[in-house]
Amino acid sequence: MTASLLIVDGLPIEVTRKKIKHLNLTVQPPEGRVTVSAPHRMGDGEIAEFVDSRREWIERHRDRLRRTAPKALADDSIQRIWGQPHPVRVVPSTRAYASLDPRGRMVVRVPPASDAAVRRLAVDRWLRREVGRALPELERRWAPALGVEVTSWTIRRMSTRWGTANPEVGRITLNLELATEIPEYLEYVVVHEMVHLREPGHGVRFQRLMDRHLPDWRKLRAALNRTAPGGR
């Protein structure tokens, strides 16, 4: 395996040549780094031509990553919770955690001199718990109606999806950022992924199930994806 840097029309591309048959291109979060895995035999010219043909797709994904990157958490910044803005207050503490105070402020407690990543981790833990608290009621409401069983839930930060489903094992993964959006969006994503436990694709059967159980799902999808990590 060999690695090199290729500049294509001003865009740096990290190229790794491997024992593979086809070329693979990815845009890596959080900053939109572009990487290519290519067969050993493929020359720079062929790689550059492929990258150039995918330039619009690359820029679209890089722009999405920039728009959806977590905002810096500092005094007087804003953290959205269930669609509502909450001012942030950073407080020195011996351990890192976040909470809402009686005035509705998001208080982020972190050790002195902690960097932005530690503050974000504290808030992410809080957002993860918020999504987790909302799930039992949604599962009780929708699992019987859709005739599915969710074997496990995973809640984590996701850069390009609001949720994913694994029908083979009944597992659903949700983006913790759903706790920053209105509750109706979380319900839509939960229903969407539960339907995927019955119908893995987005074809006619999937759409009919969504139409039957959540008639406004297309409007919710469009509105959510205007602020979203990725389209579903």
C-alpha cells in the first residue's frame, strides 16, 4: 500500500494505492478531506480525471459538512435543544458534563483550560441522553403499529445521516443531533428506520408503508434535510 498527494485543479487529494480492482472516493468529516483508494496500476491522470468528473458531488458534500459541523461552544453561544435556542454558559469544574439550569441555559462544566472538543463531548453526552429519554414512548407507539421489533438502539454523532437501520439484526442507529431539532423530526426518523426493518430499500413498498402510517413524512423529510447531515 502506497500513499501520495495529488492536486486536482487546486483541490488536494490523498491517494492510497491498494490491491483493489476499483477506485473509491470519499469526503471525510469533519473538514471535508478528500481521499481516494485506487488500484496500484492506475496512473495519476486517470485518478485526476475521475476526481474532476465528481467535482460537483465532492463540493456538495464538503459544503454539507461545513454547514452541519458542530458549532463552537463558548459563553453567549447558542445551543439548540428540541428546536429551541438556549444560551450557553461555560463553568470550570473537576469533570466534564452539561445540564440545563432553571433559567434555561445550557451550562457546560469542564475542567479549566479544556479545549472545544471536551466541551462538545460534554454536550453530546447530554444530547444522547435526551434522545434516549424520548425513545421508549416512540417505540411503544410505533413498533406494534408497524409490526417490528427493535433489538437495540445506538445513539451517536453521525456526519451524513440522521439514522440507519440494520434489518438483519433489528438494530437502529440515530444521530444525537436529533435532540437539537423539533420532536416531530425525531418521530419521523424513528418511523423511517422502523419501516426499514420491514423494507430495506426506498421503493414503492417502503413509500406505501410510510404513506399509510405517517402521511406527512415527505414534508418532514424535506424540512429536516434542509438542516441535515444527509438526504434520506
